[in-house]
Amino acid sequence: MTAMTQNDLIQEIEAFAARRGVAPATVTSRAVGNSRLYSRMKSGGGCTLAIAERLRAWMAKYDDDEVAA
């Protein structure tokens, strides 16, 4: 398993948001209840590993679901 960097997570959020037609802040809001997380991460702020795992799990769960986002 490869290590995930903050930039990797940002790219995953942006790609998911683009596929779903929503803003990246909407993804973080729906996944972990924090709409400001995306902008904070883009500005250099971090998130915990637990939050990153929740984000990735939520995106994986809803990636193929037409009603998720």
C-alpha cells in the first residue's frame, strides 16, 4: 500500500467532484460534515488520517451511485 499525501487527497476530491458535477467543498461537506475542509487543505492546512480515511471511504461508496452527490 502506498502512502497517501495531502495533494493526492486533494486530487481525489477534485476528481470525484468533477465526475459528480459538484464543488469540492460539497464533497467534504457531505463526506465529513465540513465544507471548509477543502479550502483549508488547498491553503496548506491539514486533516487527520481518520478524516482522510472517512473522505476516501465516502467517495468510494458513492463513486458509482447516481444519487450520492
